[in-house]
Amino acid sequence: MGNSGYEAVYHQLKHLKTIIKFKKMMTESDVNIVYLGNVTQTTIEGVTEMISEDLSVRNESRKVTKRVYHVMMESLQNICKHADSQTDTESNSLESGLVKQGIFLIGHNDTEYFITTGNNIEISSAAALREILDEINSQDADGIRQMYKHAMLNSDIGETGGAGLGFIDMAKKTGTKYEYYFEPDNETSCFFILTMRIAKEA
């Protein structure tokens, strides 16, 4: 393994420690899946299948299951939209074999499910992401709906492109605030960690 290979493994382990530390900070009770590695279409299909089966075993309501599934799919897709590519291709198509490195964690407690993702992004992209997430967090339910309508009617929704609409859509469906932070990695990139929560029905 060359120096670049060792460096990649080092960063993966470092970020795994980061996500575990973040998990402890949240003091959640049960983690269903922790995934660290390449995110491809096959990855997404495998993770969603496992979670769908787990939700079925838990006899979650159809409403909660749909929300968890939607947020899970969108969060995995967001890794592919934002993460630094690990290949030379410029395509954003998962089907064409684009490989993105990321961390995915899903768990639950007595009142909610939580989904946390982590991936490297360029520092130049962090400011635009922070702006969108802060704007979403500042809105009430009606404000989120208005943001969603505006995003649907306008093709130009910022540097994050379709991902901005995805963040708004997840907030509209969950009704909860985003928890996030950016951990500096080097001069040009940082590690972006995002948590979304889905309330269980009473």
C-alpha cells in the first residue's frame, strides 16, 4: 500500500473516531447501522434494504417508516452530491461508478430516529452549505413550506444545486432542526457531519 493508501485509511479511521465521539455526545441509546467506506448505488441499495427490514421488524407505522426511508435516501444521496470524489471521473452519476467516501449512522431511542452522515467536502463549499442549513433552521413550518415552494419554482437555488432542495424537503418532512458541524481536515477540505431526527409517533 502506497503513502496515499495509508493516508486514506488514516483519514477514514480518524473520521470514524470523530463520528463515534459525536455519537457519545448525543448520548443515544441504540445504533442500528454504522457504515464507513465508499458510497455507490450498491451501497445505498444495501443500506436501505437493511433499514427497511429493521423498521418492519419494529412494526413502525407507515408514516414513520416513509419519513425514515426518505431521509435515509436523501442523506446518502447528499454524500454523493457533496463529498470529495475518490475517482478521476467528473461525472456525478452513481450508476457510472463514481465513488465517494462517507460515514453513515442510523439509530433510535424511545422518541425518535436519528440519521448522521459524515463526508469530506471542499472548504469553498462549506460556506454555502452553512448558509442553507442556518436559513432552514431559522424557519418555522410555514417558512419551510415557503422555502420549498420558492426552490421548486426557481432552478437557481445556489451553489449547492439540487442538494439545497433536498435539505429543505427533509426539514419539511421531519419538522426538526439540523445539527451539523465542520471539522477542519487540511487547507482545502473539511469533514462535514450532519444529523437529522425523525420523531416516532406517540
